[in-house]
Amino acid sequence: MTLPTKITVIGTGSASFGENTFSAIMRSKKLKGSTLALVDKNAESLDIVHRLADRLNREWKSDINITAHTHHTEALAGSDFVVSAIEVGARENLWQRDFETSLKYNVRQPYAENGGPGGFAHAARNIGPILQIAQDVDAAVEGNREKALQCLLLDPVITDIDTAKKILDDYLTSYKEYLPQFWM
């Protein structure tokens, strides 16, 4: 692969994972001129992180093109790499609840996400969204219209297949230059 490249980081609103990830990308001299797509469902957190990334980009002279998106499907087109740093729910509150639930039954664990019953609860909360991201990436990479349609239909906002088909056709047409794999 030639550089520059496009890297999409999903879950950049995180207090630590997102910021650490995009900071490492922006410090890389090899990635100068690349595109970094920041994604987070929380528009307020995304705005804060986007402003921070823009500032670091200027101060570090990273020469990175930075975009911000509230849904990962908006950012996937043309991505060479996708990093998922998502966490479902308010992490600290959920970790505490997972930890305390285990303790209630005399099961001790260092952190609730690292194993035991808390690890199961953590995985159960995150697997669904991670699988959705993986399906969306798979559909975008393959250029498979049927998979792309299935991804749209998994979104609870889309209520019928005819609407999903119209939206997909509109997206694929308007982003044709970024999604050539759907037109081969």
C-alpha cells in the first residue's frame, strides 16, 4: 500500500483510547498527508476530540486531513484501516456494577472487563455493536450491495426494505468516486 492512507477510528470520544490512538497516528512521520476519520456517536464528545485533533495537527505539523462523523458508515468509504475503540455505556459505572455484582456472590476479579462474570457482561454489551461495525466494514470492502442493504436494515431507524434500498442507491450514487467497488 502506498502512503498517504485513510484511517478511521471509531469511538474517538473515549476519555483515553480514542485520544491515544489518534495521537499516535498524528505523531507518525510516515502518515503525513493521510486522512484521519474520527467517529463517535456522542456529537458533543466528538466535537471536543475533533477540536483537540485539529489543534494537535497544527502544533505538531502532522499534515493530516481530519474529518469527524457521528456514524461509522459515513467514514468507511476509502478507509484503508479501521480501528474500533468503542465502549457501550458509561464505562466506569458499568465496570463498578459488574465488579459489585460479582462480589455479591463472592467472586473477586481485578477489573470487571478482564474475566469472570464481569468479563461476560462487558463482552455481551459490546459484541453486538462490534459485529455491526465489522459487517459494515465487510460490505464496504467487498462492494456487496446485498450486505450493504442488510447493514442498513439492522439500523432501527430504517423501518422498511424499500426505504433502505432507496437510501443505499442514493449513497452509492452520490459517493461513487469513493466506493468504486460497488460499481465493478
